[in-house]
Amino acid sequence: MRPELSHSFAVLGRTVSAASAPASLIAWLEEHWHFAEYQTPPHSCHIEIDSSATTRQRSDDPLVHGEAALADGALPFARHGDCWTFGDAVRGLDVEPGSDAARITVRGWGDAVERSLAIALQLALTEALRVSGLVPLHASVADGPRGATAFLGVSGTGKSTTLLHAAAQRARLIAEDLCWLDPASLTVFGWDRAVRVWPETLRRFFPDVSASAPTADGKVLVSYEALGASGARTARLKRLALLTRDEARRSGWEEVEPRAAVGALWEATGVPLSDGARHSVSLAAADLLRRLELGRLVLGEGPLPDLVS
Amino acid sequence: MSASPAARNPRFAPKPGLIETDLERELVLLDPETRQMFSLNETGRIVWRALGDDEDELARRLSTHFQAALEDARADVRRLLDELARAGLIVPRADAP
């Protein structure tokens, strides 16, 4: 019989506990969700992951089918009231997010991590944390003397390259692709383990820094330490920068219309599944746009300006 | 046969699932299905926040807020509701009498 473990850890103050979980699930949670260096006050939210259930959640609510948007596609789900189901009765999961407690039931997690199930669990945990009041941001973030700047843009705009520009300007690196934001304190927490960048971009800025062998998409992984970042990668966010790539314009900072900032922020945080999470993030988004500096960084002709002062 | 009072003075509700970001002087709506965004100015924001009132009530709200003529406010409301309906942002209220 496969050994099953119970494990519990804090994610930005929220307790995540996994009962009767296979070792591979615990290892996955540790790699993607446990950042022990981020010590935050405890929060009442408890996210329970249960791998022992073998039957799907039943509900009398009507069944609604939909798709959760991903960066590289979509993941189908079925919704019964406040319960979302991904996958099927053999391999899948159910998630019931709530502001103080979320329950995630995982089925069929084997010894090897199956990609679609891992993506579903990533979505489920993200949703649970959104409902608890946190905001995820797909952004690169660099910290400077007056606070941190989050660089927003769709895939391919230049978030990672801009981050290396900032590192070359002696900024402190916080995140290359993903961070979590506590909107109450404006504290941002880097949530990736390494910087993922094209080899030629790394050579351009840091020719003496070594990196991993190329991954499947051709990018290489570089440790944050190798790029000068040490300690916990947290900072107080002060500015949202919308990246615009336009070779016909001069590189530099421009003003940005609030509506454009709204669009960029929702693109970066993703559309939540549940009404509760949408409401929570909507309020946070409006508040962030009032409290943060907003700017458009044009990546065009000529050198980039100071990125974090 | 003449139209019912409800048909002459319909009530609307936001399309389910829309995401609102309220910037106080501007209200930005995002339709996650179409990924389209719409921006409402102060007038539109007042009407949006009172959706559920019938057109007469909406016109009175605008007339009072901006100290404008009621007929002008009624025209503004009609025009705005037509635009919102064309954009698929509002639906007839299911509980309208």
C-alpha cells in the first residue's frame, strides 16, 4: 500500500493542510507553495486538501459547465453551486472556496505528477487564496529606494528582460513571473524559485552568470542569488508599470489612462472563478489603482530610463 | 393592444458575471467571456449603480444629481441603456412586474 502522509504549512499566514496525501503531492506542494522565508501574521483562512475521498461531491444545484482561462489555453470545469469540479471521478479535484475555509478534494494523484491535475490544484489553491484576500500577479517585480515596481504585460512583452534591466541598474529582484500581493499592506512576495530567461538575454546583461541547461522552451533558469538577490524577496509595492513594446517610439515613461491600468491589472491577476473571489479582487483592484503610482513604460528605441527610482 | 407598463418602462440588471472596477469618477466593466472592457463616466456610473430602477426612476436620479431638466435626463438614460444593451452588458430583469 502506498504510504500516505499528513502535512501542514503556512502560505502567507493561511494554513494549508494536506491529509492522507501521497508523498509526490506533498513534494509538489512544498515546491510550488511553501516559502518558509515569508513570515507573516497568521490568518484565519484554512485550506484543507483531502486526498482520501474517492467519490465526487454531490450537489442539488444545477450543473454549469465552463472553462478557466490559463496562460496557454483553458481548463474545463463543472460547477455545482459553490463547488467547482475539474477532471473526472477517477482523476480530478473539487474545490469549495470560502473566506475562512476552503476544501479541496483531490482524486487520482499518483506517484508521478500529472500535468492537468497539477494545473487544477494550482487553480484551486489560487482561488482559495484570492477569496482569503490576497491578489496574485503575473508580473516581474523589482525593488528600489522608494519601493517596488511591478511590470505588467502579456506574455512576450518583455517582463523578464525588463527585470534584468532593473537588476543591471542594481535594483533588488523580487519576482520574474509570479508574485502574491497583500493589498492591505501593499506587500508583494516573489513566488517563483528562479528567473526564467532567454540565454541570449542573460548573456547580454550578465555574461558571467551561469544558468541551467535550456528547458523545453529554450529558456534557462538562473538563481536569484546569482543575480544579486538575497534573503526574503518581499517589498512594498509603490508602482504598476504597463509595458508597451513599440520600436517606433522612444523608450521611456508615459502617463497611462486608468482604464488601461484596469485592463492590465485584471490581465495580470486573472479572472477568479467564484463570485466571492471576484468581489474580493474587484475591491482590491480599485483600491490598488487609487493607492499606487501608475505609469506606462515604453520599450522602444533607445536605452531604458531608470526603472525603480 | 398597447404595451404593458413594464414594457413601456423596463427594468434591467447587469449581465451576470461582469467584473466591475470602481474608480469613483469612472466605472470600468470587464466581460470575462468576451474579454472586452467598457468605461462608464460619472453619468453612466450613477445609472449603473441604480440598475434595477425603471427608466423613469433613473431619469429622476440624474435630473436631481445634475440639476438637469427631466426630459434631458430621460433622453440620456434611454441612450445609455440602448448602448449598454447593444454591448450586451445589461439584461431585462427577470423579476420585473
